[in-house]
Amino acid sequence: MRRAMKSCVSDMIANHANTMLLLIDIGAFGFQNFMEKYPDRVKNIGIFEDGIVGVSAGLALSGLIPTVYGITPFIVQRSLEQLKLDYIYQNVGGNFITTGAAYDFSKLGYSHYCPEDVETLKTLPGIEILIPGTPKQFETLFKHCCMNGKLSYFRMVDHCNKTEVDIEYGKAKVLKKGKRGTVIAFADILDAAIDVCRDLDVTLLYYTTAEPFDLETLRYNIENNRIFICEPFYQGTFMKDILPVLSEGRVAVDGVGVPRQVMRTYGTKQDKDMNLGLTAHNIRNKLVCFLEREL
């Protein structure tokens, strides 16, 4: 996905003179040639996340379109106040691309984990939150949003889905229809969800836009009054989004996601998935029990 990101951002810089790329050390080597070719518009600022959010907002107010690339928790948490005041309050647009996702930097410890990113950013009115699961999906979403004048957050993952799905900005994709319940999969958890649902009589929806949330597709695809949510970030991140459909009928909700706990264990991304119950085997066991439960 990083290669797709580099290609998209490079094309934007090369073809639009009103764009800038600001790096926070990470990615500086990959964009070295562009820093030399466009020294006024491609810069490595160094480790200065909260400050560069403010600086980039100033550039946006001057008519430029800034793109900032950094590590997830250092943008989302360290710089949240600047995103709120300098972008949302000032009503200017820019692009923030982060790497690390929930715990892709699995061996670097808790300081580099951020399973709360989507939930945290959803508190900012008007933000776009894009959560592609493949490089092609990143390209689709970036090209749609990067110059639309809004604050757009792109959540990159290192462990992409092998399943390719053609997606549309702001729309959920119906991948499978069934009668026993509806399963929602977000971003990079799709492959596991497909394995789980393959021989089950359920409807499967796939989301790559977290904000704005496509409630209508869900509303017309709730089967057997059951919704099972698969979230590769904090469990419960989307409960507020689905509340309107819960109030319309007796709908049961369950699912899997990253537990709200301090992660003190180390190891690989797969070790984390196993420890947190985000494997296809564990998801299937929980889903089957949910489908068999009496309402």
C-alpha cells in the first residue's frame, strides 16, 4: 500500500502546482528525488507532528493543498487539538496519510499502537475517514478525496487483504446475501470475514469509508434482525453510526474488534491477532454462537 501511496502522491505533486507534501521523517528516503525536484513543495520537517499540523493548516488557508504523511498515533493523538482547531474550526482541507494502523508496528510497543484512531477522529465534524484494505482501494479513495477541500484521513495498513473488491467512496459493498444475519467487515479484516462467512447463510457488507458512514446500505440489508461487526480497531467504534437502525426494530448486535485494554505483549501482527481473538477461527466461533442465539 505504501507503493500505491507514493505513486498517488507523486502524481498529485507533479501535476498540481498548488499541492505540497510534508514528511515527518518517515517516508523521507522514498521521496528523496521529489524533495530535490520540488524543494519548495516537498519537505521533510522532521519529528514535529503537532507543529506541522498547524503549519499545514496555514498553508491550506493560503490556498495550497497540503498532504502530511506520518505514523498513526503521532498524528491522531499527539495532534488531535491542532486537527480540531486549525482544520475543522478554520474549515480548511488537507490530507493526512498515516501508517501503522492498529498495531502494524507490532514490535515497537504501545507508543506505536493506535486502534483508537477511527473512533477518535470520528469526533471531528466534517472529517473524511478512508480505510482501504488494498493498494488499489487506496488509489480509488485518494484520487476521489485528495483535492476536494475537506480534511481527509487515510489509514494505511501493511497487511493488506488478498481479496480485491471494486469500491466506491462513501458506499458499502454487498459481497454476499444470506438470511441468518448481516456481517459487516471493515478495511483489512475482510479476508478473515470472507473465510468465516463462506459457508454460512449470511449477508456480508464491506466498508472502506468510515466517515461518512453509509447507513442506507446497512438499513436495507439487515437480515434476521442480527448485525455482527468485524472491526480491525477498537470494538464498538461504529455503534453510534448504527444506532438509528437499532431504534427502528429489535436488532441484536455483536462482533469482534480490538479490546479496550493496554497491550503490553510484543510479537508479530499475527501474534497480536491471535492474542486478541481476531483470527478467522475465533471470529467464526463467535459468529456461529451469535446466529444460534435466541432473540
